[in-house]
Amino acid sequence: MRTDWSKRWPDAGKLENKDANGVAHYPGWSLPLLKYLYEDRKTTACGHETTDTDPGIATTKQDYSLETYLLSTNHYQIELLTNLDQVPESGAIVVVSFPKPKGGSGFPARVFAILP
């Protein structure tokens, strides 16, 4: 999901985008879209520029239900992607490679796109 949110890096305050009440405001996925991608389109993985699958307003309330759904489908996600503005909306092949240590929950990924 391209939002250009990664352009706020490395300023943590701009990434969290908290209001006066401490509520984070950053983009995230929606459950209907995730269900469409994983159940109807048989997507392997999703990626986004933010730190979470869930939008900031949800994570402020400790609501990680979208990430929980996604991971319960036995698929994976890639967080903190950058340079998505250099990838066309369609036609590119995205390659994701990362080791998964035995018993580990995740690991830094190497992601690159092969452009048409």
C-alpha cells in the first residue's frame, strides 16, 4: 500500500502523527480490503509504509485486529517499505527475501521490484 508515509522518516513524531490527545493518525488497511485480497484474490502477502497493518487510531487503543486477521491467514506482511513511488501501479514483479530464524516471529526483509 503506497501512501508516501515513508517520506516522513526519520522523524518519529511525523511517523506517529499524534494529535493533542496522544492519538496516532497514520494510514492502515481495512478488514473488507484485507479479506478481498487474501480470500478472493489469493494474495500471498501485503506491504505498507507504516509500522502497522492497523491504522494509528486503532493502534492507539491497542487494537491490532487487522494484523491479527492477516497473520491468522498464514500469510505475511512487510512493514516500513520505502520508495513505493518508484514502482508502477501494475506490471512490476516484487521480490521479497528474508531469513526466518527457527522459532522467530519475523526478520528484516530485502524487498525490490523488477520494473517492466
